[in-house]
Amino acid sequence: MSFTSGSINGQTVTGLTSPTYTLAADIAPALNAKQWLVSALGGTQTGVNTHSVSYPFTATVFRPLVPKQAPAPNKSTGIIVNNPVNQYKIVVRKGGFFNTAVTQLATMISIETISIPANMDAVDKPEVAAFISFKAGFNWSNAQPIYDMLVNGIM
């Protein structure tokens, strides 16, 4: 299933009640990427802005430009050494003020890199599924603690 534009549900955290985000397709910065911008907000999100040049609010996903394949195993041992890794990236950007006295803007950025050893996608799909399911669930269920850590330094 590919990424699509549309509406996604956010996790409730302090100041955001039932947040939803409407995504619109945008032009990605590279041939091996897709990008979306947040064009509308739903729920209670007082003080939150949708995407603009000054307030970027985007999500970009990158796949390898040329996916690597596992090399042939050693003929005598059957072992593959130096197996390459395919890297996928998810980049989220959100603009905001860091100094309201003089209206200074900056951009928050999250760059997540997912490294999958070549051929694991074909040989062990259940483990790849468990990995991504856990990672997504961990982030989803820990939205408030992640927010607290970023805002209050509480871990």
C-alpha cells in the first residue's frame, strides 16, 4: 500500500484535542521521495498553523535511489559477509516561533532513518512487520511522554 494524501488522526497531547491533519501532495525534493504538506487542521489546535513558506508543515519519505541486493554467498561456507543495507527516511518539518518579541521563526525537524539489511524484506517479512508495527505503536502510544520530554525535559 502506498502513501496517499488525505486526513490522518494525530495523538491527543496537551493543548491538542482530537487533532486531525489534512494532507495534500507536494513536490518532493528528490526523485526517490514523496512529500505532503498539511493543508488543514481539525479538532482543537489553537495556535497551530498549516503549511506555508514561513511555517513549513511537511512529511517527506525517501526510499533508496537504487535498492541494494544481497551479494552471493561464499561458495565454500554459504555465508554472506558485508551485506549491504537499504536506508529509508521519514522527514517531518514544522515551523514555529522561538522568540515572539521579535517574531523569529525556525523549523523543527525529525529525521528518522530505517535501515533494513538487503534481502531481509524477502526472507523475513514477519520480522519486518513486527519491527514497523512496534515502532509506530511506540511513537503513537508515547506521544504525550515524547511531548513532555521535548518541552519539559522529563523522561
